[in-house]
Amino acid sequence: MQSENPLLADVVKLMNSAAGTLAGATREARDGAREKLRETFGGLDFVSREEFDAVKTMAARAREEAEALKERVAALEAALAAK
């Protein structure tokens, strides 16, 4: 035999409602914070790691080419001076 205490049932309903409200507020706060961070950092010019590595590789190749061209120009100038 189960007897239902109306006061206890109301307290349980109130606690369930409070838990649901708290969970919703937590979710809203988290989503709001994420959106604020996206707005704050979205305007900054960050690059991905892949883009950074690609540009780093291109810069290294450009340096190597510049060194090779310097040597070639020096050799051509020396040959020109010898004539």
C-alpha cells in the first residue's frame, strides 16, 4: 500500500524543475561564453598549424634560392671582371 504525501510530491516536483532550470542555465552560459570567445578571437588573424608550416617551408626554399642566386651573381661578376 502506497500513500502519497502531497507535500513531498510538490517538493520533488520543485526539485526536478529546479534541476532542469539549472541545467538549462548552465547550457546557456556555456554557449554564451563560447559565442563571446568566437567574437573576441574571430577578428584576430590566426593561422592554422598547416598554413604556418607551409609558409615556413616556402620561406626556407626562398632563402636557398636567394643564396644560390647570390653565388651565381658573384661568379658572373668575377667572370666579367676577369675579361
